[in-house]
Amino acid sequence: MIDYEEITSSGKETILFIHGLGTSRWIWWQQISAFKDYRLLLVDLPGHGKSVSTPWTNLKETVDLIAQHVIQKRAVYVVGLSLGGHVALELVKQYPEKIQSAFISGITVEPLPFRFFS
């Protein structure tokens, strides 16, 4: 299973933050106060943070886990950094109905060359 934290507010809109390789959801600590008018979803990718016991298998499976267990039936804004950017881009491609918009940083323009991520 994938671990995440949901921080609720009076806001109705939701932002999903996805971290990069080798970190976890803690990197978004400053966004908690900066986006206090939004519901926030802070996810730990497989093999990271509190999801360390869930092995990373591939990008598609990770995206499916996030779409089904984190986003669920809502539509979100997504922010992805590095590996999280690749996950966010794949969320946009595979689940466009769940993504209102995406802010993606630190990704390659070519598909990931490493078999680990595929």
C-alpha cells in the first residue's frame, strides 16, 4: 500500500504533492502553511518514507496506486518534482479526468532510460 497524509482545510480544492527520488513527503513542509486554503495530499512514493515497505515495481503501478488510493474520486491539482514529475505526467496521461492541472519540474524530455522506473 502507498502511504500519504491528507491535510484538510476549509478549501474545497485539493493539491497533490509528489516528491522526487530519495526523499519523501517531508520536503513539502513549507507548502503546508503556504497553501492553507487548500486540502493537501502529501504522498510517499513506493520505496520512500512511510511507503518504504512497498517496493517500487514500475511507473504504471505507482500511478494506479496513487489514482485509486490517494486521489480516489476527486479531481486534484498535482505538483511533481523530478521522479514525482514523471509520476505526475503519467497521472495526466492515464487519468486526465482526475487532474485539474499539473505543475511539473525536473524531468527529462525523453522517456526514462532506466529499467528501474519503467
